Amino acid sequence: MRPTVLAALPYPMQVIVGLIAYRKNSAALQGQGTGRYTPEELTELKKEVWDSINALLSASKKKGGKGKEGLFWLLGGEGPTEVDATLYGFVASALVCAASPETMSIVKSYPTIMDYANRVHKRYFPDYEKWE
């Protein structure tokens, strides 16, 4: 990501600034505790989170909490809430951000999450380029 984020800087400066940013971020993550997980533990946590979201969406879809145009919402209501705006943002970013291919593949492995995101995209963001 360094060449993209620091593209305005000459290459030698990209390396130096990138290393400083990496060290500061690593120290912050270590201090918060999230930097202490092993890669396997991080993968398991990601799967647990997306599995929980998928379960909520599946329950909402089964319950028939469909609003306009066959949309179903995370909390099962007739219309979207702030939770849906947040969730859609996270799903869309997971599907377009190449920096985390593992998260992208996890999200794509849940048909209900993908159905939810596709329906929201079609209804509210038809003019925007869609992930593929």
C-alpha cells in the first residue's frame, strides 16, 4: 500500500515514511492488544464476526422482514437503520479493498451477505461501479 498512499513522495522518502508509519501502527496495535493475536487467531476472529452477521441477516431474510424491492435489513425491520448503512459500508469495503484478500474471500463465502449487499447496491447505488 505504500506506493499508493505515499505516491506524492519520491521513492526514498516513501520507504522512510512508510517504515515510520508501520512502526507507529504496530506499536499502537500492540498497546491495544490487537497486535498480540497470531495470524490464525485473527482469521478465526474474522470468521466469527462475519458468521454472526450472516446469521442475523439470514434470520431477517427468513422472517420476511423485506421492505421495498425485496430488501431485508440486519435488525429485521421494514426499513434500513444506521446499522445497515454501517454494515453495507463494511461489506462494500471488504469486497473492493485489495489490501485484505482474506477478508474479501470470507465475505464472498456467505451467500446471504452477498445477497444483502447486492440488493442494497442495486436499490441505493445503481450509478456506482460494483465489486466483482
